[in-house]
Amino acid sequence: MGSIGFCEGHVALASPQHCRCIGSWNFKHTVHFDKIPLYHGVNLINDFDSTSIHTPAEVIAYET
């Protein structure tokens, strides 16, 4: 069995804690269009809620 990476570890820790959203600048491992569906699939298999994964720019509200 392979080791879990640092970024994947954040998702693995957030899911059972019912974290609704993860913000990350890591486009290579965490906020990656090919990997996000895999994270959701693992959550579904393990009966966890889906965790949204976004860049900080997508989740920070700026007043105008």
C-alpha cells in the first residue's frame, strides 16, 4: 500500500470531520480537475459528505 501525500492528507483529515470546503493554492495535487472527482469518489465509498475544494480566491468574499 502506498503512502499518502501531504496534500491528500488534508483531504483525508477534512472529510471525516465534515469539513464543507478546503481552500488551497496547490493546483498540482489538491485543486486539480482530474483529482477532485477522485476525492469525491473516496468520500462516497466511505459514506462521507462531499468536501468542496477551491482556491482561496474562490472562497474569499471581497467587499466592493
